[in-house]
Amino acid sequence: MTDKQADSIGRVAELTLHLLRKLFDGKSDLNVGVRLWDGTRWPDDQIRPATLVLNHPGALRTMFLPGTEVGRSGLPLTRADWYSSQS
């Protein structure tokens, strides 16, 4: 991976965390956590009953695209994009 690609993925991670904070309005008492593709956990490192795992930088974006579950890409969301697990 080039430095440029790593910087881009880092910016996507920051944007993803920003969006999660906005979506959940800073609530830290959630029973659900999120784990990013790089291992980063949100909202913190606390183990929760369930975890949404985003397997690649575009997974959250794909989940929120307008339209059907297929989204703009024409490809359905798959377990390869994201999955939920019990922590």
C-alpha cells in the first residue's frame, strides 16, 4: 500500500468515526459497538453485547446509499462488506 492510499484510508476511518458520532449523538451507553476494518472500535474499547463489523472502508457508505439494499453500485451488501457479531 502506498503512503497516498494509507492516507486516504485514514481519512475514511476518521470520516466513519465522525459519522457514527453524529448518528448516535455522542451516546456512549449503547449496547452495540462498531469495529472498523483496521481494528478501531467505536465508541470505545468496551466489549458490548453486539458489534457491527465494517470489513472495508466503503462498507458504512454502502449501507446508507439511497435506494434498495443493492445501492448505487448494483451489488448487494454481503457478509464480506459487514456483519454483526456477539462480542
